[in-house]
Amino acid sequence: METGSQNRKDATLSFVIPLKDEAPTLQELFNKIAEHASAQTSLWEVIFVDDGSTDNSWDVIRELAAENPDRIKAIRFRRNMGKADALAAGWQECSGDFVFTMDADLQDDPAEIPNFLQKMEEGWDIVSGWKRRRHVVPSLAAIHGYRTAEIPVQHHPRVHGRSKYDFRRYLRGFLDMWTVNYLQNFRRRPLHFLGSVALAMCVAGFLLAVLLLIHPLPTNLAEELDPAPPVLIVGGLVTVLLGLISEWNLHENTEQSKRKPIVSSIGLRSEQLFRLPASEHLRNGSSNHSPLLLLIEQDSMSREVHATHLRKAGWSVLAASSCHEAQPLMSSPVEVLLLDSSSGTGTEMMELVRVARSRSPNPRVIFLFSDTDANSAEMTQVGAFAALLKPVEPTIVVRLAQNALSRGRQTLLVPSA
């Protein structure tokens, strides 16, 4: 567990819970957090981050959120990204004065909450439990000047599921130790590290070349060593170039620019949106005009998420589950048609596009398809603007719809999902 420093009086608590395939434990974990957090303050929240679960963890989270809408936020990744990314995504959505991170397997005990808060009152910025045996979080925090401490905590055996820590995780942990050491000393100056390595290689190559010139060696040994000096010197120059590239990359990119494949979310205070510029609202000469998009998607949850994001971005959205259901909705001109290929037969989709064109001058058509039902010939016949593999991140749908509206050209694009 880690927390951020703040006065305990009237403090709010946030709990970030990264998880993967932990459906059996989530209800019990939330109940325990509720019990012990409520004893400290009435202001607390839980942020679940589903890191690509393949069981019904997200369904359990949705049920918990429906029962506790003021307490739960949730993020769902399209695929497994790793614990670090899950923690980072959850941390960005925290609103509490104190932030706890806990595993979802019930091995972390919420009864320790008062002990962590008590330790924080001593003036520490970050407090971690000894049982973790992981020093990456406090070490990286120390790099940025935060004060870190540890306290002993109760560690429970796993009751449900299986541990995610196998040999590969321990190997990654060993490599993380090297990473932390590198970050502590060279995070902001990678050229200093790589430059030192390059200098050592060049010096070794030069000294070896001098040695070969001054002291004749047996023929066999000399033949073996002759290539070494130029290889070391050239390798040193390449290492310097690598250091320069690292320096450039460091100054061109920030951690906030790293996008994560969030496919669904619940209760977040702010979700990234690509909003329509004012010029698009005025394109028909009316300040009240919002472009109309017809969304036809079979999966109800995905359809609801996409429609919500589009409306927040300034679109008027008509939603249907099939081509047949969509036919009566097209009484107004449709500017963008977002069509799930599983929502009808090829003939039904082509007929729907024909009807849309009869009522709109030039509707843009976007296909959503899986790689098993893709039919580029049909998409070409209906003049598809773009095609995306399902599932599709909501922000990508919004951005693509906006591009279709503004560019006004018929181009078939197939980005990877």
C-alpha cells in the first residue's frame, strides 16, 4: 500500500485496485475496504483497473458500481498491460488526499488502513508494507525527492485463483532492480551512462591496438585479436549515437503522452474526448446544428459506450442494434454511418447505405468488423470511409467520425485494433 501525504483530519481516501481474473474476490474485497475505510472517514472511493481479465471480473465490477455509484470508479483495458500501467491509469483518476494501492487477491488486508494513516502522520510521503518485497515504487519516489517508509503488515494466503507471479515475473523483478539503479543515476542524463560505456570501449580498443603494435604476439593469437580494436572503437561510436538518440527521446516524450488501451470505464471524472470544433457545428449555417451519426452496433454495452462518447463530443446520435432496426430511424439526413458488420447481411447493409444516400448528399460510412467477417469487396461497393477491427476504443471512434466529417474523401483505412 502507498499513500500520499496530507493532514488526516477530514481527509478523503482513494483505493486503486489493479486486477486480472479476480472475479471471486472482488465483492469480499470491496466489503472489507468499505468496513475499514468508513471507520476512518465518510469520504472514500475505490478505483478498479481491470488489466485484461478473461473471466467475468468486469461484470462483477459493473454490478458493484451499480450498487455503489458514488464509491466506485472503474477502468477496463482492452488487453493485459501489466501492473505498472494499471496502477498509473488508476492513480490518474484518484480524487482522495490519501491513495492506497492494493492487490485484488485478498492478500492485502484493509484492516491495515489505520496503521498506514498513522505512519503518514509522522510526515512521510509514501508508506509501503514489508510483505511486498518490492522496492521499485518507494525507490522511484525517492528519485523525485519524496520521503518513504515501511511498516510490517499482515499477509494473508491466497484463497481464490492462482498467483500471477511465476518465474518470468521474478526475472522481470531482477531486471527492474537494474532499471531502478539506472533511473536513480541516469534517468535525466542517459548520455552520461552510455557515453561512459562508449569511452571505455574506445580506450580499450586504442590500448589493444597499441599493444598489438608494440608486442608481437603468436600468429594464431594475433589473428584472433586483430579485429578487436576497430570493433571496439566503432562500437563505442555507435553507443554514443545511441546515447544521443536517448537524450532526444527523453526530451521529446513524457509519461503523460503514453496512451493506454482503455476499452471501457465507469464513473471517471474526466474522459478524453475529441470534440468537434465550432466550425463543424456551423457547417450548415446553424449554430444549433450538430452532425448526425447513425450508430448500428449489435453489442449493447459497446453501443452505449460509443454513443455516450460521441454525444459528449458534440454529435447527435441515433443508435440501433441491427440494420432492420435502423431503417425507421433515418428520417433526417445522416452525415456519418457507423456500421457493425455483424448487425446484418451484406445485402441489408448495402440497402441501408443506399437509403442513407437517398436522404443525405454524401454520408460517410465507417465499418466495424472482426477479422473473421471482413469483406473488403462489400466495403468498397458502399464506399466505406474506414474500417476498424473490433473492439474499438471510444476515443478512436469519435476521432474517426470527426475525420470522416471534415475530410470528405472516400478512403479505406484498416488500422489494427
